[in-house]
Amino acid sequence: MFEDELDPDPVVQFGAWFHEAGTDAVCLVTASKEGVPAGRMVLLKGHDDRGFAFYSNFDSAKGRDLAENPRAALVFHWLPDRQVRVSGSVDRIDDNESNAYWRNRPRASQLSAWASRQSEVIDSRATLERRVEELDQQFPGDVPQPPFWGGYRLAPETIEFWHHRDDRLHDRLRYRREGGGWVRERLAP
Ligand SMILES: Cc1cc2nc3c(=O)[nH]c(=O)nc-3n(C[C@H](O)[C@H](O)[C@H](O)COP(=O)(O)O)c2cc1C
């Protein structure tokens, strides 16, 4: 992977690799204000000049981390030979945009989002399923968006493209924000 093979705009370059990857799963890494890290997979639900979008429960462990320390990292691994790392600050996505995504979700997913106090200890699966049945009765028509659920957007400050080489002299090209633009640097593998 040489410098002239990558787009000068890392968001455009990300789009090309993401399109080829065929999967939208990504590891999201957050940290508490004490600096305790936590990683978990989420689904990437959009990417553009504003950043990288994902959806979750605001009261979950990740939601609590992001409320007290709104910085995060994303790690994509795409077989056979690519990795992308992104870091930056995270904001909530505005209600209109979150709601447009919510309305496109299947009813079962919507009821599950209501039923799950994500990351809390629960006594059994049966309790969750009972809760879904109750909610199904409570919302016979459209299921409203829960106030504790919505989108986040990570605004990138660095985006690194990594490409495997058999001799382990892998390629790493990192873009970092400087002024209004991006500076691209090669990192040792
Ligand atoms: C492939 C995959 C995709 C996932 N996508 C999401 C997602 O988009 N949003 C979400 O809240 N959890 C998603 N999860 C579940 C999370 O990994 C995690 O279990 C959950 O969000 C609770 O994390 P937390 O306790 O750190 O907040 C996904 C899990 C997997 C394996």
C-alpha cells in the first residue's frame, strides 16, 4: 500500500474499504473518567464528513462512559489483510436523525430496545420476554423511540489504514486533523 493509492481524504478512503469489507461490525472502545477502558462490538450505521455513527442505549455501560468521557476509538478488522483505527470525540446524534433510523428498525428490535436496561444485571431471560409481551400490548401501533436510546457520532481526529504484508513489514498510513485539513504520515509497523 503506497501513499498514492490512498485518497487524500481519509473519509473517502474509508468508504472504499468499507464498501469492499461487506460487514458493518466494529469494536468501539470507551473509557470511564478514571480511565478504565472497555471495548465491545457495535454496528456502524453511517459515515460521512461529520463522523462515524452508531446506535445504543444511553444508560448502558458505554453510554455512561461516553457521558463522563466523550472520547472513543473504533477498530475495524477486515479479512484478509486490513485494519482501520479511528479516534476522536463523540456526540449524540440529533433526535430527528436518530428517530429516522428508529422508525426503520423492525418492531421486534424496537420492543427489545424498550425491554432491555442494557448492561444491568437481570434475574432471568424469562423476565425479559415477559417485559417484551407487556410492551407489545402497551404499544399496539407504532413503537415510540425510548428516551434512553439513540445515536452517537464519533468525529474523527485520527484515521489509520493498516495493510498486511507477508514479511510483516506492514503498511500503516495515519491521517490526523490539522487546521481544517488532514496530514498523512507513515507509521512503523
Ligand atoms: C456484531 C455485534 C454487533 C453489535 N451491535 C450493537 C449495536 O449496534 N449497539 C449496541 O448497543 N450493542 C451492540 N452489540 C452488543 C454490544 O457488543 C454490547 O454487548 C452491548 O452494547 C452492551 O455493551 P456495554 O455494556 O459495554 O454498554 C453488538 C454485538 C455484536 C457481537
